[in-house]
Amino acid sequence: MKNALEYHNISYEKIVLKRGRIYVKTRNAHETASNLAQVFGISSASPAIGTTSDMNLIVETAIKLADATVEKESSFAVRCHRVGEHPYSSMDICKEVGKQILTSLKDRNLRVDLGNPQFTINIEVRDKESYMFSETKHGVGGFPLGSQSKVVCLLSGGIDSAVACWFTMKRGCPVVPIYFDNSPFIDETTATKALDVAKKLFELSIGFPRKVYVVPHGKNLETFIKESPRKLTCILCKRMMYRAAENIAEIEKAEGIVTGEAIGEQASQTLINLRVLNDAVEKYPVHRPLLGFDKTETEALARKIGTFEISTRKAKGCTAAPAKPSTRAKLENVKKAEEKFDIQRMVEKSVRAAKIVTV
Amino acid sequence: MKNALEYHNISYEKIVLKRGRIYVKTRNAHETASNLAQVFGISSASPAIGTTSDMNLIVETAIKLADATVEKESSFAVRCHRVGEHPYSSMDICKEVGKQILTSLKDRNLRVDLGNPQFTINIEVRDKESYMFSETKHGVGGFPLGSQSKVVCLLSGGIDSAVACWFTMKRGCPVVPIYFDNSPFIDETTATKALDVAKKLFELSIGFPRKVYVVPHGKNLETFIKESPRKLTCILCKRMMYRAAENIAEIEKAEGIVTGEAIGEQASQTLINLRVLNDAVEKYPVHRPLLGFDKTETEALARKIGTFEISTRKAKGCTAAPAKPSTRAKLENVKKAEEKFDIQRMVEKSVRAAKIVTV
């Protein structure tokens, strides 16, 4: 939270943790709430006005809040939540505040509706303090970034891998994106897309490293195209990516590999092929947060996260992909195809040649 | 689709596949559409009225549809999509139908609003036929069940595993649920819950087998509690489940193991522990569709699927779980703890003792 506020140049006096709530004292409550709603682990943020627990002050402040928010000819409700010892009950507060709002804002022609009000004045009295708010911003949820272990994430620049990466960030994992550079089978636009997607995602992990591994992968692809069955190209390509990711996970002391695969989304992502892909990785789990997602669902999330526009920029597709990729690869055939090569050496060479880019 | 209609006792004349649309000829269009919207692979279903491509008949039928659906004092639009050769354009149809509806339903005081209408009369003209509909039911999406390979699914009766199971079904995988019976550490309610959840899920896989493996697991747990560090109980328990699932996957010729784990959701589900769990499985990928989900998000889906009510029935929690389970288990310690036992034999014994229940 501190990092996010600093990054967005929002000044605040202090942050206090009290009884399951976090209070940020600031003169920019709305801007603060909007920004903090984007911080992983926060389920909601409400711009609030604070005062003491004195009934008169509560009423006075609540009227100010209502004056600033409740529109003409509309309905409202007052809700109160109270913790501690006070000379009044929650009900007393609701009644008194409601009555005084009706009187003070008489010319707005308001009415009380406790069932389905258009505006709600929420009052929380906690011991000697009280807080009032009428708006609650829905937060991103999940866990605070860094509360889980690090993961490496295959990031292609496309829609899916960005969303998969975001999902693990949301659940608390700092991410190290890995981009595999398939030039000359793709154009340069793709690399830029991937780095821009990473930049966008890193806006949500303020205070964490912003590095991306860029791994040269074109030579490997060239070798596979020349010397192995054409329909296996994508499987062989992806198994190499997994292995390189495993090496980088070790270097980075990460605990898992994240990919954007969804069951059946592409030829290489049939359930049978996912099993063949998994076989290439020994020491790390492959985490696929999008397994059950339809493309339209993933796209909707990408729009919300802000990566959709970047991921859908025009770029040449990978020309190494065969016209008829295998959808039911047999592990023994894949292994046989790989026997021709010194796979271990190829992986190590790629990882050694990787560039670490800070975006 | 045929199975679903038969199961729900809905009579229909025929099902025709034409140019990316599937037409079901029936007298129960609404009921048919509602039921088919629940079939995996269907993205939407519209109860429609059909006629020929004759302009007069189209107008006449569209008026009937409008009469039955468009409410008094409301706005409407006519949209037309045309494929084939006709003596009129789509625009002609829209104009004529719109005009005639306004005339015929004059006493309803309707108005045309092309931007944001309250009701829409959709007309599809395809060669010699035409179809009209005003309502589109949102379908479940995904792929037709059986278009992907079979998976086995750890099903506890709880909220998460049911939703995980549903996600793989949605993407086309027939599922074989496996329930591990931890008695005497749980009560009988839990087994009933798991079987009821399976029954609920099987309502969505009409025509596929409805069997559940019930694997006795209490003896294994007892052994672990007695003879290994208490804080590892849950990890050891789950590794055994994975291994048994692997055996059953082989028996069932499945291609993967599905679990309801989400990163950090429980002590056993930290990223570090998931890695330790994965280590127990050699031949199959562990698929976790809920990896990135918050509990509230999973619950919302469970409500939609219809398993929430079953999963939240009161039951005694597993009393084998230690007060302080390890959240950062070390693989070497886990392996050392397992060395004491003939793990392979324990797994085989459990699987051999498994009961296959048809629900």
C-alpha cells in the first residue's frame, strides 16, 4: 500500500492497522481509495471522513457527507456499526442522523428507504473514533503480493499468458516473466508487445523487481523444423520453453512455472498434449490458472487488467507453426524425436544467452 | 444435446446443423432453449419461430412474435441477418416489419429505438427459410463433453473440488470423481455430501458414466498420525491421495488429475506445499482450475452450478488435521517421513479396496 501510494504521488499522513481494518489518514481519500482498490489483497476501499465518537460531531459530519453525496429526489439509508462503550446505541445513531439529514437537506426532497436505498450513509464507531462513508470501491481481492513464493511465468505478449500471470500475482506470488524470442519466425512487434504487457503487469507489483528474461529460441525452432516431424514442432518448441523456464526457476529460486494454457484452446493445449508437455518438467509444478476458461472469459479479464489492448496489437503470427499440428501427440514419438538432439545442451545454451531486461 | 432433451423428457422432431448454427425443431422452444443452455459447448440458445423466406410470411410471423413479447409503452428494434439470394435487402425487412408492428400493435403505444431498445425482434433469413426470436439465453459455453479426454477428479464434497470438476467438464473432459473416505476422522455426512455433489455434477453430463470411486483412506491417516511428524499429516495424506488418483487414472485411461486447490487457500495449498504435493505424481499432470480464485469467487460459481447448498451442509471437519500444519514443507523431510512406510503397498491396498459407486 505504501509503495502504491508513493508511486502514484499520493500524500498521506499515516497508515494504521486496527481490528481487521486498515486506515489511511489522507486529504485525498477518493484518489487513495481508487488506487488502493488495485492493490492485491484489498477486497474493498472506502473514502471516509473521520471524527470522534461524540454524537453531535457524528451527526454534524454525517450531514456534511450526505450534503456532498446524496442527490435530489432520491432515497437514502443510514447504517451504523459500533464497537466499544458509548452512551448511545447503533439504532440511536441511525435514527438521529437520519432525522437530521432530512431536516438539514429539506430542499432536496429526500426519503428514507432501508430496503433498497439509492444512497447509504455508513457510520462506524470504534471506541473514541468514528468514520463515515457513502461509497465502497470493489477491490481486486486476492492476497498481498509477496505473501506467497515467487513464480516464473511464460509471457508471450498474447492475451492468455498475461491473464495467467495476473492470476498468480493476485494470489500473492511475485512473478518473473520469461519471453521466448522466436525470431526469425516472428517479427519484432511481438517482443515489444511482451515487454509492454510485462510493464503493464508490473504497475500492479510496485516495489517488486521489474525484470523480464528474454530467451533466444529461434535457433532451437529452426533445428526442430529441419530435423523432426513437422507436426511435432509446437510440442517440441513448448517442451524446450518449459525446460528453460525450469532452469530459470532454479536461478530465481522460484517455486513454480505459470503458463496461460487452457484445456483445448489451441492444438498444443489438448489434454493429451498438456500431459506430454508436463513430462518435460521434473522439479517444478506447471500452474495453469486459465485451464477452465473460455477465450471470451479470458478476454474480458484482459480488458479489466488493461493488457487486452497491448495483446491485440497487430503482429505476424509464428511462421514456425505447422499447418497441421499434432493434437494427440504420443509421448514415445516426442521422446524419439528429441533423442536426435542434445536437448540439455540446447536448453543451457538458450538460458545462458538470455537477456534480463528491466522494463 | 439429444441426451439432454431425452433426459428432460422434451420431445423434438429433429436436430439440424447448418452453417454454424444448430436448429432443434420442437413445439417446446422455450423449455428446449433453457435446457440446452446448460449443455457444455453451447454459448447461447434462442427459442425461435420459423417460416419461409417469403416477405409476407416473415412480416406476419414477426408480428405474432412481437404480439407475444413486446410490452406496452416500451421501445423495440428489428434486426435482420440474411444469407442467400432474396428479392429484398435486410434493411427492407427491418423497415417493413417495424412499420407493420407499429400499425398492428398500435394500442400498445410502442416506439422504435435502434440504439438501446427494451425488446429486439431478431430475424435470420437463410436461403428459403427464416427464423425469428426475441430472446437469447446465455449458454454455459466451453466445449461439448467428450471432445477432450477423460480426467479423474479429487472430490471432497466441499465447495472447491466441485467447481474445479465442473471447470474441466466445461472444457470438454468427462470426469471420474474420486472420494477419499477419511473415516473415522470424519463423519458419514461427508461421504453423502461428496456423492450428492457428484450426482449434481452428473446432471450436466447426461449420457456419460455416473460412477464415483470411494477410496478408504482412514487407515493411512492413522498410520501417518502415529508414526510421522504431526505437522506433516495433511501433506502426507494428500500425497497419498495423488498417488491413488494416479493409479485410478491409469485404470480409467484418463489423461490428468484434477484438484480444487487454489494458491494459498489452505495451509496445504501454499505454493511451496503445492510443489511438494506435485512431486508425488509422476505420470500425470495435476490440473488446478481454481489456482487464481478467491474463495468468494469460487462460492459464487458453486451457487451458479448448484453445488453450494450441498457443499455447505453441516459436517464435522477432519479431526486428523493438526493444529499447526506445515505451510512450508521441505521435500526432503517429507520424503524422509515417507521412508518409514511401504508407500507403494499402502496405495495399492487403498485402490484395491476402493468401491465404485454409481450415483
